[in-house]
Amino acid sequence: MEALKEFENLIERVVGPVADSKKPADEAAARVAVTSDGLEKSEKANNTEHGRKHPPKARLTGWMWNFSHLVPHAQEKEKPPLPPVTKAALIIDDDSIFRAMHRTCVCELGFDRADVKEVEDGVSGLAALKANLYDAVLSDYEMPEMDGLAMIKAFRVWEAGQGWRRRQSVFCITGANEKVTDEFLLEAGFDKVVRKPTNLAKIKALLARPHATT
């Protein structure tokens, strides 16, 4: 019996201190948990104080500080600039002198010479109108093959069947007598009428108006 009792005392002396040594570790872990919880509560209170939001602080995760949420995202690459928008013009006149004069006027107003198309009769003018949408169209009234009146009427009929969202503006520049009234030309399909002779001021005022309507 005495031997058994001595054995139990030996076990108690060995095991007892080991079991007691777990208590400080458990207490330390509890303190860490309380501290971490306190930080989170403090952060939430800080973010909502006076209705203002503050930058998040580093968070304690176990024994490590976590700063990953503070790293800014990489900035997006800048997009390349869009190419410049070119302006196209169409001049329809059988007189080369007037074509050259009107070409000079539209180029003075910012059109590039390469983007100014010139034709000398209504047939070619109608084909050009069907082929492209222009920022400026200047058309004579009296021309061979097809005059401006027949050209604009044929174009408006064709345009109506295309379902375009934009209406191409066509300006009439004419030296016809007063019997051919502005109202007559506007009803035929032109958007504006200017009487010859023309100059830069007249063309500038003409092109200051919207070149197309919806």
C-alpha cells in the first residue's frame, strides 16, 4: 500500500505542474481574443461616429497584423485618344469657277481639301448623295443632264426609303431669277437657299446651321 501511495504521489508531482502550465497559455489566448474583439468594436464605432466614415485600420489576425485591405488597386491604363473626326463636303455645280470659290470657302471654315468632293451635274450629285452622308452639301439649281430641282426631289424620295435616323441637309446656291422663289425650292427638298454671287460670309452663315436633322 505504501508503494502504491508513493507511486500516486510521484504521478501527481509529474502531471500536476504540466496541467497547471496550460492555464497561462489559455489565459493569454483569451486576452488576445478579447483584445482583437475590442479592436473590431472600436473600429466599427470609429467608422460610424458622427455619421462619418474613416479609413479602415490594420486588423489583428491571430498573432499577425493584416494590411492587405489597405493596398490600393492598380490604376487602369489610360485609353488612347480617339482619332479626330473629319468633315466631308459635297459641291455640285457645273461652273468650275463657282466650284473653286465654294471649295475655298468651305476649306476656310475647317474642311480639309481632300474631304471636299466636287461634281458638275445633278446626275453625279445624286449618285454622290446616295453614297455618303456629308457635313455640308452646296448645290446649284441650273445644271445640265439633271438640274438641282430634279436631283433634290429624287434624293428625298430615295432617302425616305432608307430609314435613316438623320436627314441630309442640302443647301441650294442659285443665280436663277426671282420667278424661282425660295419657298418653291424649300418645298422641293432643299434646306436653305442662298442667291449668287456668294462669299465667305454667306457660306459661313449657311454652314453655321445644323447640317442634318433627326
